[in-house]
Amino acid sequence: MIKLKNFTELNSQEIELIFKWRNHPDINQFMKTKQIDFEEHLRFIRNLHQDSNKKYFLVFQDEQIIGVIDFVNITTKSCEFGLYAKPDLKGVGQILMNEILKYAFEILKIDTLKAYVFKNNHKALKLYQQNHFTIYDEDEDFYYVCLKQSNCKTLLS
């Protein structure tokens, strides 16, 4: 069973765990902001209480923490998402993606789901393409991908 826990409801151990993950080399290599200090991390979580355009969740599978999913730049029509799995945990990308699709299209009820992916993050790009995301733009560092809700109905059934 999958459970999402909003970052605004995390306990101190979970906050510290996410901080460690966020600075882990396997994770931060694919972040725009590479290293963060603990005060910055706490400030970020505190600010989520006032920011309705962002939602961050710790993802549990049968009581085990498996990763993080997030939604930013949330509007009535679209949002951007991100995800990362617990370091050294393999095979949970699709589980995290399923939760992203459900939350974006069933809870937020948006039309278009977007993300950017570092060009050298081949695993993420493959996962997105397997879930019918298409590349709509690129620059020197990133591919920009999107998925329309109308293309996703069969995935959620």
C-alpha cells in the first residue's frame, strides 16, 4: 500500500532523512541546486506551509520510505513535477511515477504535467518516455517533457 506524507507534516527524523538524501551525490547530481545546508532545508520546509503552488511528499510503500515526489508551479491547468528514490533503492521509479500521475490528474485535476530532465539522466528520460511523456523543448542542459491528461486516461485505469 502506498501512502503520501506532506512535507509540512514530517517529524524531525524524516526531515533529517530527506536532508541527507537531498545532499546524496546520486540525487543531487540531477538537481539544479547541488548542496544545501540544514538551515536552508528547514526554511524550505517551513515556507511550504504558506506556498499553495508547491506540494512535496514523502512516499511510503508498506511503511517503508521509498522516495520523494513533488509538484511545483501548480495552476488550474498544469504543474511541474519531480521525483527521487531513496539512495541505493532500485526499481521504485514506476511506483513513484504512478503516484505522480494519480495526484496530478485525480487530485490537482490539471490538464498538462511537465518536467525537465538533465540530458545525462537517461534513467529518468526512459521512465518518462515509457509513461508517454514527450519532449517538447530542450536547451544545452535539459529536455523539457510533458504529458496531457487526455493521453493518460488509460494509464490510470
